[in-house]
Amino acid sequence: MAAGTSTVFLLMVNGQVESAQFPEYDDLYCKYCFVYGQDWAPTAGLEEGISQITSKSQDVRRELVWNFPIDVTFKSTNPYGWPQIVLSVYGPDVFGNDVVRGYGAVHVPFSPGRHKRTIPMFVPESTSKLQKFTSWFMGRRPEYRDPKVVAQGEGREVTRVRSQGFVTLLFNVVTKDMRKLGYYTGPADTHSIPVPSVPQGATC
């Protein structure tokens, strides 16, 4: 009886930041963090992490492979502010300074199951050629003070950006008690649905 009076639902997410494509760059690492609404709270796992540095593969794909694990559980009372994962990729410039090579964000998939997402990345750009040269010479490229702004959108319309690279993520998503609160995200469970048997001699 107590199970029917649930007032929160759970969202369990695990998977990995799998790989990236940055044709112009090598020796990159990735940071991730989750952004979510006020009604959400993490109950287990890690909200943020930083991967190892990886180099491009030697095959024709020239991929940067991290296979960096993600594992977090949230609870909430409503789906508003559904969690997003924000990615920031960094690597050395010609002077050896760590500079940002890409930002990107995507919502955690809404339906339970296994999902693969490829996120287009971008970097902020200087607004003038002088600023661009100065930032290159000083080794201080334009970047966001807080990467979470990527998921919020407020004020983003005044930022000049350039597309640069892609990152691939794998998600395994499990939800609990969403149906009890009236939210439908997909099949109730993963059990097979019984198929009515057809009597011998009958035709379909």
C-alpha cells in the first residue's frame, strides 16, 4: 500500500563518454557535469568528473577514445528541469597551455533503455581580429567562466561561437515510479508481452 503513495520518482543514469572527433587537435581530455532544475536532487553517484588525456587512434577513424564512466541517480517530484549533461573538452595549444576545444550539452534521454548520442561541440570566438590575435598570443582563448551556461541558454544569443568537433556518449537509463505520478516515458518494464496462441488449423 505504501508503494502506491510514492511522491517522488527516480532517474538512474549510467554509461560513458565514449569518444570524440576533433580532426585538428590531439591529446585532449573531457570534463562533464550535470545541470538540473530546482526540484531535482542527486541521491547517488557523481555529478561531475574529468577524464584522462587521450591521443588519436592510429586507424583511419582517428578517434579520441575515453570510455569514461558516468553513473548518477536523481530524484524529483516533476520532470521540469530534466537533467542535462554538459561537456567541456580541453587540450594544449602551441605554447603548451590548456585551452578549451569544445563545449556541448544534451538532455539525458527521457525514455528508459540504451541510447547513443553524438553532440556537436562549439567554442566561443573573439569579436574582433585584434582580440583574436591577442588571445592567441597570450594563450588565453575565450571560454565560459562556468560551463553550465551552455545548458541554460540565457545570454547565449550575444555570444559568437564556431562549431568544432563531436563527442559521442552512451546512456543506460532506468526510471522508477514515474507512472505512479502520471508520467509516461515508455514501456512499463522490459518483460516480454505474452502473445495469444492461435488454435491449430486457424488462419490469420
